[in-house]
Amino acid sequence: MKLTMRLGPRSYDIILRRGALGRVGQLVNLDRSVLVVTDTGVPQQYLATVLAQCAHGVPVVLEQGEGTKSFATIEYLCATMLEHGFSRADAVLALGGGVVGDAAGFAAACYMRGIDFINCPTTSLAQVDSSIGGKTAVNLAGTKNIVGAFYQPRLVVADPDTLSTLPPRHVSNGLAEAVKAGLIGDAALFELFEKGDIEQNMEEILYRSLMVKKTIVEQDEHEHGCRAALNFGHTIGHAIEASRGLARHQLFHGECVALGTLPMLESRALRTRVRAVYKALGLPVRIRYDGDEIYSHLVHDKKAASGTITLVKVKQAGSYRLEKTPLHELRAMIGEGIG
Amino acid sequence: MKLTMRLGPRSYDIILRRGALGRVGQLVNLDRSVLVVTDTGVPQQYLATVLAQCAHGVPVVLEQGEGTKSFATIEYLCATMLEHGFSRADAVLALGGGVVGDAAGFAAACYMRGIDFINCPTTSLAQVDSSIGGKTAVNLAGTKNIVGAFYQPRLVVADPDTLSTLPPRHVSNGLAEAVKAGLIGDAALFELFEKGDIEQNMEEILYRSLMVKKTIVEQDEHEHGCRAALNFGHTIGHAIEASRGLARHQLFHGECVALGTLPMLESRALRTRVRAVYKALGLPVRIRYDGDEIYSHLVHDKKAASGTITLVKVKQAGSYRLEKTPLHELRAMIGEGIG
């Protein structure tokens, strides 16, 4: 399947096809210097598959984990390209999950003020969400994605076969973003999760999730308006992730987002249905936290402009509304936990 | 005088007016958090003038010099904004020369994936050239401007009064870029230099230089074509700057560019005229160098894509031509010095 993200001169194709990773070189020019960025969590066979298609592939294997999203990594990636004489006509290829894509994409955006970026997501999280839309970033002083660029890839190649080597918990982690996409923009996608048999419907789930995101990004590339809908569950989710997700509880991004969506559902019936879907996927539906700590993270959220924050609320699967809320009202809303 | 850079949604005004620094707040909203970035070379009175107009000004005084253009500075600027709770609605204001503008602009481009950038150039170099056009960058591993972003300011405020505190050598350094502008795009501007009485004609010189640059940037914002003309003198100039300018000879950017233009002039008569102008301005017209070393810098020039480099040549003041040259031919062209 092929989708085209239509953004004028920054338009690009998203190829979603089993086995596509072995045919990237047929889809985009790899006959040049290509920085192939991956991490220690990505099976080496995928790196070999990509490098075999590159005339001058320069592999970089980053340490797996959120800590890799740093200025130091961007400097290292740029210095590696410089050392290998990369020119404006060369490219960066990301092979991995969201961390790899975010860091490699930001390096591609900065090096010589922007060279081609090719994204080959290998996790469900990246395939349904982070690989498209052009958000690249690193973290700083414990704040996620606070520094980065809007920088669209030239091509996205999502090969669902790569999900076969992904641990089940990681697969579910990514599917949390697919559930999110269903809740804000595609009731039929959400119902696919209720029907179960995820494995069987995986390609349709990936495709429908990408369609929801593509439609929103095309309307609002730089997040001045409706793109905020994609942050459904992310405001509280990011705060949980910042405060505990990566520390004691070791919760993944999608797991935190899943938790973050629950207080944003405006119907008890829908909340029951969503909880059932999360349970079936093995996602968490309950967490206790220090409300003051979570609140302090919310106050520092980069979307918390001028004392208000835009919350995304869903009453019925398939549609959302944006609500500007004064920050101080959030403290009561988040309480001391979820569930 | 007001010029408008017309780049669609990224259009902005350039205000060129004596005393304008004291009225920035009337031209753009400073009633928000504003990171005011300057350096140790900028008179403190200008910083005070700007801060007095800011509701929540956060001053940052960087170390003067090219060494400041580093990843470390960008990280520091972003961390400072984060610490002070800057949101997407806040702004960065650069107050200084090209180094300050390049670093502050890149930080503005990256922080939260882009916040407002206001540029108040206080040197002749920045007022005629670097403050407009949207190129921001830092250096890496000895290579100038290898990492950065195309990021247009919201407003440029150039106050010629600030040039009164600039040492004469710095004034001439910036005027080298004005001579360049005349040579590639405005014969009358070049003739102003031949007539002498620079002080008297300063505002016209600044205005005409900005017009040349504006016209080119509007046609080719991201340097896919004719914008390369602005690199007239810069290919060899950058190489001189990288190899010796900042080390033994302590040459300034404009001085290196002036030297770099000479081998690109295609008429003996014009070369004589340009040398006379440079001499009158106190700019260098002769340098001995290690040709192999200069060549090795040229090979690493970020514009040296795929073994060729685009040179900008001028036969008659006011017009240029671009010439793709194989890198290896450059070695003979640069010889062992200029003049």
C-alpha cells in the first residue's frame, strides 16, 4: 500500500508493504553516501539488509533508549557525516523506532541546513505514528522533545515484517497510538481493536492509523491548530513518562499515552470500552502517582503557553474537540492517579 | 527606510533607521519572555536599550568570537529558555554581529521546533548581509556553518547609529560584503565605493546591499540556484578563514572574503578597480598561503557536492555568472597565494 503525504514541495510517499525493507533502493536513490542510523535494539539483520542496498553506507548504531535523544547524539551524527565528507546531495536513513527516527531526522534537518531524510520504521510505534509528520527532536534537561525541527522525510518505508521480531509488549506499546488514532479520527479503526484478532488485521490497523495522522498533518503541518489533536493522551502521558515512566515503573511511551487518554474521555461508556481494549492489548489502565509532581511536569509542558494548555477530549470514538484549559484547573483534574 | 523580504508566510520587514534600536518594542511585541542574546564585544548600552523595552527580558552575554558558534552554545541557549519557562509564544532577540545572529537564530529555530526570532544587527557585516536571508548555523570540527537551519527572522532592525562604536577595521570588514553585493548585483553601489566618502553614504550603502541580497534570497530562499551568487568570494574566503584567518593572521570574515573575490574577477581592469577600493577601505589585497592546505579546506567545503564546486565569477561590476568547476581544477587556480 502506498499513501502520499501532500505538503506541497515537501510531499512524500509512505510505503507500507511486507518485505519493503529489502527494496528501499528501488524506491529511493541509495547510490550516494547514506548515514544509516539504528540502535542496539534493532536486529542486526535489518541493518545488513539496508547496507546491502547502499553504495556508500555509513552505519551508526546508537544506544537504545530515550537517553540517546540528546544534543550530544546530534553532534556525533553530524561529525560522522562531516568526517565521511557528506555533501548536500547525500542522505540520512533512520532504521528503528521513534528514538532513532527523532534523532536521525533532526541530524538530517541540521546537517548543511538540511539533507535528504529517509525513514524506515521497524517498530509499531514508529510505523503507526512517529515516522510520519515531520516532527524531529531531542530531549533537554529531562524535558521531552523540547528541541528539534519540523522536517519532513523524503520517503517512509514501513515493513510490517519487522514487527515479527518485536517483543509483544513493544508491539502493544505502538498500538496504543493506533487506538488513539481510532479514538480521535476513525471509529472503524477503534472497533477493529474491539473485535480482537489484531495480528490478522495488522496491516489494516497500520494503514488506518497512518490515514488519520496524514489527514491531520496535511491540514496543519506546523501545529498551529488541529494537529494538536494528535496530542490526545499525550499531555498527561508525557508527564507520567517524565516523572515515572522512565524511572521506577519503566513504562513505555505508548503505555503512558494510553493512561493519559483515560481522563480525557468524556463518556463513562466509552471509558469502559477503551479500558477493555487496553486490557486485551496488555496496556496499563491504572496508575497511582504524586499529583503535585505530575502537575509540575505539566506546567513545563512545551505546549503550556501563557498559563493555559489545550486538552484534547473525546466523547465518541472517531471525533474530538480541543479545549483550552487554565493550567491551575489541571491539578484537580489529574488527582493522585488514574483508574 | 523599510524593506520587506517577500517569502510568502515567512515574509518580514527590515527596518534600517538611525535610532531604531530604541524603538524595537514599537515594531514587534516585546511584552513576553524574550531571550536577548549578545556578546562581550557589544557595548552594554545597547543591551540596556533593548532590555528596557522588554517586559520579561532574559539577557545572555556570549563570549565574542567564532568559537561561540558551537553545539554547546545552542544547548546553553535552549536550556536557559527552558529554565525560564519559555513557551512557543516567546521570542529570541539577537543583538550583535554575525556570530550572535547565527547562534541565536539557530537556537530560535530549534527551541520547541521554532519560536519567533528578532534580529538587531549592530555590526556593518550583520547589517549589510548576515542578518537577512535566514541562514543560521554553528561550526563543527573546524568547519564553518556546517550545522544549522534556514530560519527566517520575524523582523530585522538595523540601526546605523550602532556602527559609531564599531572599530574602523570592523566597519571595513562588513563593508567587504557590501562591495561584494555591488560587484554581483549593483554597479552603482560599487561605484559609491570608488567615489569614496563612505561615512556620508553609509545609509545608501547599507540599503543598496540589502536590496541586492533581498532580491536574490526572494528568488531562491534555500539555495538551490541563484542564491549561490551570494557566495561570491566565499569559497576561497572560507578556506583562508579556516586555515589561517582565525589562527596566525587573525583575519576577519570580510577580509577573507575580499581576498577570495580577487581570483574570481574575470577582467584585469576590474581587478585593479576592486583592489583600489579594498585598499581605500583598509582591506587586504595580498596573501601568501599553503596551497595544499587551502585546497584541502575547499574539498571539505559543504558546497563541494560530488566532486564539483560552483564558483561565482564577475567580469563586469553588477553581474555574475555561475561556473561548475571540477574540484581538482581548483588546485591550480588557487596557486600559493593571492596578489
